[in-house]
Amino acid sequence: MLHSANGQTPGYMGKHLTIGYSNNFFPALIGPTAKSQDVGINATHSFNLEYTIKNRTNLCVSYQRLKTGVDFNYELSEEYVDQYGSYENALYRYRPKSRLPSQLISNNICLGLKFFNSGALAPVGKYRKFELVLLFPKLTYESNAFVAETYSYNYDTTYTLKKNIGTGEYSFKSFALTYTFGRQRVLFDRIVLDYGFQLGVHPIGMLSYINSDLEFTTSSNVGSYSRALTNQRLLRYESFNFHIGLGLLAF
């Protein structure tokens, strides 16, 4: 049974607060997911509070959690002294034991406003939503999984070297701006159905693409590499998402 909101005061039949869960999802066309190097689905879980402050306006606060994978292909070229005292060069490549991609987890706080179209009354009808997303991502990798195969021309010998690089875990802070256009319906005077499409911009991720070359690294600064890799993955993750959610009119 579907009802439309009516009345002169904000809210639906005297109820102003909606508590809900939603999911933003989109195919991972570039980059892995948390479970696979192959194409999969990006998914962001969100727990939401929305309060009707005007006839056509909702104030929105939410907590999000996303988990995805990254291609961590860090390489380090470094000089070393072999067992005979000769200087040699080794190229350390990342060779993790796990078959899973390196993991990127972000806990996000979102603040936004939802504006319903003319002729509608919140929380029913078509809407536009503008949101600030505060991102707190953490990237993890196997810090002891760097291996170099090097050859000594002086002694005609091949060496396998192993090295720990970095801490294996780096946390960052950034933000994104999102715009959602969608529609809400109220079912049985209690359940709010919400669906739409979201566009997002991650400014720091855009700058990271412009300023960084991640194909080959000769610096030992794996922290900067991790930051650039994280920002670029979040840029792709936030760009396009379908949105669907269910909420409960609380009071």
C-alpha cells in the first residue's frame, strides 16, 4: 500500500525522523575488489539518520563502511653489498603470500541535505541530495613480502634476497563530495524505500593521478606510494554508484 505525504507541518503524518540502511554499489571495472583480482562489485554499507527540517528538505547524517582491494605493485631498486664485499643492485618486487589483493577499508562520516522536488513533501517524491563525505581509509599489505632476484657478475652467482619495507599498514584522511538524484516512497505509513544514482568527486584522488607515477618506484617512501594508491582507488570508488535503501519512520 503506497501513500503520499500531506499536511502543512514538516514530516510524514507527524513523523520527522527516518532511521535506515542503504547500499551504494557499482561494478568494479578498474581495480580489484576485496575478494578478487577480477571484475566484481564495489559495495558501501551505510547506516542513516534523516530528519525533516522543512516541507521539502531533510538533514542527513550517516556512517559508511567500504572495503575493497588495491593493486599494490611497489618496487624498490636498492644497492647492497654481497657476501664477497662487492656492490650489487637489487630490484625488490612485492610478492605476497595471500592470493587476495591488498585490503583498503574506509570508515566514513557523511553530512548532507536532501531537497525534494517542487510539488513533493519530504520524505516522499523525487529528490536531489548534496553530501560531504569524510573518509578515513586504511591500507594494509604484507610488509615482509618483498623479494629480489639478483645476479653477481663478479662471481657468477644468483641471489634471492628478502626485505621488509614499510609498516604494512597506513591510515589517511580525505574527503569526497557527492550528488545523488533519486526517489523515495513511503509504504504502509512506516517503511521508506529510497533508490537513485550517485555521482562523486574525490579531489585529492584527482590530484594524485596528475602528480604520481605508480608504475615503478625507486624511492623507499612506501608511505607516499600507499597514500597515492589509496586516493586513486577512492576516486574510482566514489565516482559512480547506484543507491538503494530502506528506512523506518521512527517519530
